[in-house]
Amino acid sequence: MKTNRRQFLILGAAAATAARLGPTFVARTGGRRILTLVYDKGLGMMRAVDRLIP
């Protein structure tokens, strides 16, 4: 799947929205969310990885 800049920005905005809404979920589970940017060779661009640390 070839992702262009517009799709990447939309995915980033969706991740930011999830990160904003996530603290209520994290407060219930007692963990921390870690958002990391990684370079994906398959996509040829950076992507966000969101992890839940208990």
C-alpha cells in the first residue's frame, strides 16, 4: 500500500486524537502510554507506534 503525505497526516491526526482520549482508558487500567516514531522501510516513511506499558 502506497501512502501519500495527506494520508500520513490524517493517520497522525487520528493517533493524536486517540492519545488525547486515551488517558481515561489508561487511568482505568493503571498503565502508561508511550508514543514512538519509527521509520518503516516498507512504507518508506515515519509512522507512530503507540504502546501501553503496565
